[in-house]
Amino acid sequence: MESSKIQEEKQIPLCVDLDYTVLATDVLTEQIIRFVQKNPLNILIIFWFLLFGKHHLKKKLNEKVEIAPNELPYRRETLDFLNAEIAKGRKLILVTASLHQIGEKVNKYLGIFDEVYGTKNNTNLRGKNKAKFLIETFGEKGFDYLGDSRYDIPIWKKANKSYIVSNAPSLIKKVSRFNNFGDIIQVPKITLLSIIKQLRIHQWIKNLLVFLPMVMAHSFNQEKSMLGFIAFFAFCSISSAVYVLNDIFDLPFDRIHPNKKKRPLAYGSITINQAIILFVFMLSLGLLLSSSLSSIFLLIAISYILLNLLYSFYFKSIYILDIFLLTFFYSIRIYAGGIATHIQVSKWLLAFSVFFFLSLASLKRYAEIVNLSNSPSKEQLGRPYTLSNSILTLLIGVVSAFAAVLVFILYINSDVVVMFYQNPKFLWLLAFGLLYWLLFLWDIANKGKMHYDPIIEALTNKVSLGIIGFMFMMWLLASI
């Protein structure tokens, strides 16, 4: 009796969905992102394609954007389940709403499906259309089905057995009530840690720059501090939104980057749709906080967002210009902090910040270039840098470091320094500490030991932390 049941199960094919079932992403979404990445105005073309139907949109995008199956993230949990079914002698059939040719490419890469069916002939193979197709092909209750979303409910109802790939409690509860319920393939849920990593909260330390005008002017009170904190969280929200957007458009590169592939979106612990929701929420929060400060601060915030978009789509691929824009993104935080707290930012501080952050921006790119020596392609994916750019990038960064310290020394010798410091002689020690700290970081990068993010390196390296502590002590001694 048991053997006849097993034999019967073998004869019933297991039909499998592709998007968010076999894959940890959606092919159409991937193609839209890559098409818009080529040119932001392509989003208008997408809406034009959509006017002629979803099948037309898929067909046109497939003509303009080619996605290699090995570039896509796969659900390991699903593949393990399918391989176990193959071992039982089960026939597997891929049935996807993606174009038929995409399904064929995926199957050629995986090599586990006996047959492939996908969208073609103007029929979008999804939901009720897919259910109708499977019934016509295999008969009602003549197939088992593995899917992931509410669109699969009409299919599960007509299947012999229903299998679900999900971590959504409400959907799992609904499907598990079906009389033909088979099994659940649990996939990792989005966690608070994944959200924190995706938002790059450790990068919020950069936004402390909004407090620098207050610190340099030695102007502290409850009102200014409150305004400073609002400005800080406004930039934190906006910068996190920008990081999320950049990660969405950098997905193809991040997935094959030795370090960036561990980021939540590239790794698959956060889906593209979830990332878009995060982006919209953080951007809205940032703009709301910005508008509560002043119209000028809001204008600065909007300018920061627009420049970041231009950077993401165009300028990051232009050598040297991208370094200057990174420098601007640092310096604008200082200027915005002055606007928020009603403190005029001195020319000394602005001049220092330009050279100081130009050095750090160059350091970030130089570290990436040095790491290319370990890359088979010798080319920085998604960036305009090659090994031939190393010398010029090194010169820009090191010269800028000396220029920043020179501006600081000239400030120490100016008449205005006595207005803010009781013992300015200690600032000389701070200046030498600053120069040593910058050259120390450059030495690490030159040896190929720099983390791809200099901020993380500076805050985790014990020697770097010691130098930062020394400089802080010198500032305190100069101030009191």
C-alpha cells in the first residue's frame, strides 16, 4: 500500500514557480532596475511599454536587458527541497510568469527541470492564467504546485498537493488550511539586524558633522542642541535612503564583489521590494524632519538627494569628478549644520573641510584600486578606476592631506583663534596628530590592508583610535 502511494506521487509532476520561489528575487523587477540604471528617463519608456500590456513590457525589457542566470540569487532552501524530490524520482516542471526563454535559461543553468513553461503568446502565466494552463495540461488534481505568493492561491486550490515557500504567517496560515496542503519551505525572515545593516547605521557617524559649526564656534545651548539633533537625524534618514537606493542599482556588482556581496540586499536577506519600502520610508522621514527646520535646510536636503541621484546614475563613473562629489557630500553636512543651528560657518572651516574630505574620498577610491591587484579582472566593477589610476589618486589624496593640515596651521596663526581657545598652543600638537593620522591611514591603504570603507577602518583600528583620542585631548586642553 505504501509503495503504491510513493509510486503515485512519483507520477504526479511537481510544478514550480520561479520568482521568489526558486529565485530570491523577481526577474521583471531586476530588468526594470537595470533598464532604469542605464538612464533614469527610461522609467517613462517603461510606462509606455506597460500601456500595451504586461507581456509587451516583459518582451521589450528582455530585448533591452539581458540577465545571465548565474547573476541571479537562488533560494538554497528551495533547491535543497527540489533535489530531494529528484532523488525520489519526481518529475519537476518549471512554470513561470517570466518569459519562456528566461525560464529556459535558468533551467539550462540549474539543470533540474524536465520541462519549462513560461509567459508567451500574450498570455501572462500568473495566477488564474497559470491555474487554467496547468489544469488544461495535467488536469485538475493532476499536479503538485510549489509557489510563494497570494497570486498562487487559485493554483494551490486546483493542485493535488500545495507546497509553499514563504515566511509570511498570514499566507502560510491560509494555505495550510487547504485539504491538499503538503509542506512549508521556510525562508529567512527580514530581521532588525538586516534592516540596520541595510540602512548602514554605522555610517551615521558622518552626520555628526552637522554639529561641527557648534563645536568650532563654542556655541552650545538647549535650543541649538535640539536643532542640531533634528538636523542630524534628518541627514541620517536621507543618507540611509540614498544608501538603499544605491544598493538597489548596484545589485549586479555587489553580488559578485568579495565584500559587498554580504550586504543584506545582495545576499538576499532583504528583497528588492522590501528595500524600496525602506527607501520611501527613510526618504519621507528625512524630508519631514528637514522641513521642520527651515526652507533653506529643506532645499539643501533636496539638493543633497538630487546630487546623490546624479552621482549614482552618472557621475560615479567619471574619474576624479566622483571624488569631488564625495567631498561635497561631506562638506554640505557642515554647511547644513550651520544653517540648522543659525551659526555662520567660517571660511577656515569650509576650506579645511574641502581638503580634508578630498583626502578621505581619495583614500576610499585608492583602497579599492589597491584591492584590484587581487581581482582577476583588474577592473573595479561599476567604477571608472583601474590600476593605472593609482598614482594620480594617491597624489590627490596625500597632497590634500597636507593642504588640510596647512589650512589648520594657518588658522592657528590667525587672529580669530584667540576668540575661541584659551590655550591655542595645544592646537599645534593637534595639527601634528592630524597629519600623522591621515598619513597612517594612507600607509595602511598603500599596503593593501585598508577596509573598503575608510570610516570603518578609522573606527576599528586601535592605533587610529589612539590618535583620535590624542587629538580630542589636545582640543580640550586648547579650549579650557
